[in-house]
Amino acid sequence: MNEVPKEAIPDFESWGIRAFTTTRDAGSFGLSGTDPVNEVMGRWTAVQHELAETARRLASIRQVHGTRVLVHTGGWEGWLRGEEADGHIASEKGIALAVGVADCVPVFIAHPSGIVALLHSGWRGTAAHITTEAIAALARYGLPPDELAIHLGPAICGRCYEVSAAVREQLTGQPATRPGHVDLRSLIAEHATETGVQKITVSSSCTRCDNDRFFSHRAGDEGRQIGVIAAQA
């Protein structure tokens, strides 16, 4: 079977953790788009097959632009389509996590133990500090922020992302009287740094600038790529 087209994340490989974001060439993974359902499901199956030697379990969530973070503890096999949430944690190795994105930020979080988390952070999730929520949840598992590594994957960049004055105020906490540009990944990195995370990397890819490689909601695309992370079982 052909390899799924992707932007790989090498940051966590030394910990036995695989992570990537699919590209436009992989096709859309959105379950509510206009692509035939059998084609979309075939793409998810292809990802499962590619991950087979790393993880026998794949979990996705019904994203609602909130801050809920689920914790998966295993005890099942195959593809788990979870509840409404915008982040999830795999509390043991061998569980692959997925989120759908098309301008929002896929936030990959890893620990040397193999515990991983993956978040979908749009402007609402960023304003509500979903990354801070996830880091706090991991701390409850005995994983302090200074032992974590975070990668912020392909997303719309600050040059391309213009928002209303009201949204700017919510994101920055500063008064705003007119629309302006906001860099979500920069804000998320600040939130993570404030908790004590020291290892943060950022993809150079912008879904809008690099629209030939990624789906972008702002560019009018219905398609969705997915971010995936899994620790070798």
C-alpha cells in the first residue's frame, strides 16, 4: 500500500513517537464534506494500515471549538470515534490520536514516557487556552511541563489570518478598535511557555500560503487534513 502523503514531525522520533499532518495529496478526511463517504473512509483506513506497526488503536473526536480534553486508556482495538471534544490524551502507548484541521492549529504534545496528546486549536480554543488545559491534565499524570515537547503543525499564519476587533480582543486580551492580523501559533507558544514548557517547535507551513499542499478554510476549501500522533506500543 502506498504511503499516505504527509508533513512528518521528526521532533519526537527519538522517544519512539511518530507524528505527522496529512497533505492535500492525501485527500480530505472530513466526514461531513462532499467527497464520497467510501473514499473518505478509505483514507482513514489507509492511515490505520500505515500505523499498524506503531498503534493498533486510532481515536478521533467530534470537534466543537471548545476546551474539553478526553483521556483514552485503551481496552479496545480499531477506530474509536469519540465524544465532543477538541483535544485528547493517550495515557498509554499504542493509541494513535487524530484531529481534523484546515487553518486551525494541530498542537502535538509528547513526553519521553510515550504519553502523548493532540489538540485542535482554532481562535476559540486558543482564546480559551486549550493548550494550557491539556498541559494541566498531563501534569495530573505526573508529567511536568518542563519534560514535555510541543510541535505546532501546519496552520494559517499571522500574515494571512485577519480577524475582527472583537476576536482580536479575546485572543490578545488587549483593546482593539479595528480588524487585524493574529498569529495563533505564536499565541499558543506563549501559553505553553507560561506553563513551563521549554521545547516548542513550529511548522514553517501555512495552510493559506501553501494552499497547493494543504486545505484552507479561508481559501474556500471544504477539505480537511488530519494531524496524527502515536507512541510505539
